[in-house]
Amino acid sequence: MMDWVWWAWDWLAFLLSTTWRLIIQFAYRNPVTFALMLFGFARLWGTTIQTGYAGVLFRFGRAVKILEPGFHPLIPLIQDVRKLPVRSVTLQVPAQRIMNADGLVYDVDATLVMRIVDPIKATIEIDDLRAGCSTVLALAVADVITRSERERLSERGDLDAALKTRVQPDLERWGIQVEQVGFNTIAPTRTTTRLSQQRQRTQERASVLHQLLRAGLTTEAALALLGATRRVVSHSHARYHRLRLRPTPLPIVVAPPPPEDEEPLDDDLPV
């Protein structure tokens, strides 16, 4: 029994000495490659988490605990770490065109300031955290504007509060805290601006018409003085007028004069 143990020990010592000799020779011949391999091997046994980030430790693919900033040793092939920013992050949704409760269309964009308070939920509950937050914010913006009338759109404080109330429950499931959210721009489109100003312009013209009538003018004279800002013309009629006013000119072909020394034909000879 002792002879077998000594034989195994001698064989193990021979393997270790041979391996060490080969490593030393490879290091002398390829110092740069050996340094990179040594650095990569050392990285397998630990990780460093920077300030402003948090790490989620996975053991055999299962989330175990949250790692604070600093160096943490790891067991290769058994433990793994995923890093997430825990400082405040600003997310802006691109402008989208939304119709409100009055049927008017507006160009709206919003900004969300959030912070991860539970890195484990933010890692395992959703695949792409940034894309998910952008989708939730876009849907919340559309929901708030769709339920609001034209008069309410000028009250930015109430709209921001309603937007935060709509967004917060959806983001809490992913371990995110909403620090600030609000609308950047609620701009009416050109059509919306024309429709919203139509009532005011009509009231102004009606007021001027009543003043002319009280001045003693007849209805025909008052209407003639008031005039119309634009003549109502259908699209087909307008196209017909444009074509009639700007007809396509026909090409003018001028025949060249006959040469003077040309002899008359037989049919043109005098009888």
C-alpha cells in the first residue's frame, strides 16, 4: 500500500515539474501572450464593481445576493456576476402624434428620471430594461393625453402627476423607482391650431358684423364690407381652374419656304 502511494506521489510530482517547466519556457518565448493569458485567468477568480453600480451574484444560474462596489472573489464556472447602474438614469421618449379626448391631434414627448432600487428584479424580471421602460412611458403618455380635454392640456402639473401615477406601478415590478417624470412638449399640429382658432375667428367676425348693423348699414352692405377671408372651392373645381389658367402650349410648326430656283411641277404648268 505504501509503495503505491509513493509511486502516485512521484508521478504527480513529475507531472507538476514538467508542467511548470513548460509554462516557464512558454513565458520566456511569448511574454506578451503569457501576460494576457495570466490576466484572463486571474479575472476568472474575481470581479470589481465600480462606484455607482451594483452586482447581482449568480450561483449555478440562480440569483443569490447583491454585491456592493469593490472587489469580490469568484469561483469560475460556478459563480457569475451581472452589473447594473444604480444611479439616476434619464430616459426620453421620442415625439409621438396623439389624439386627445376632443379629437385634436398633438405632438407630445416626455422624459423619465429613474433609479434601480432592486437590482435582482431589474435583472431577472425583464430582458431589456431600457426598452421596457421606454415602452411603458410611451403607453402612459398616450393614455394620459387620450383621456384629457383641450382645456386640461395647459395644466402641466396635473398632467405630470397623472403620468407619474400611471407609470410608477408598472416600473415597480422591475425594481425601479420613478424620481421625476413629465411632459416636455405638447404642441398642436397645424390642423389642430386652425380648428382651435376657428371658433375665435368666427366670433370676431360676428362681432364686427353686429357693429356694422348697429351703425345703420343694411345686411348686404355689412356683408360686403366684412367680406370673406377665403372662397370655398372644392378640390376638383380648384384643379380644373388651375388647368384652365395654365394650359399646356401646343407646339407651333413653321413650314420652310420653297426654294426660289425650284421648277414647277407638271400639274402646275399652264394649259
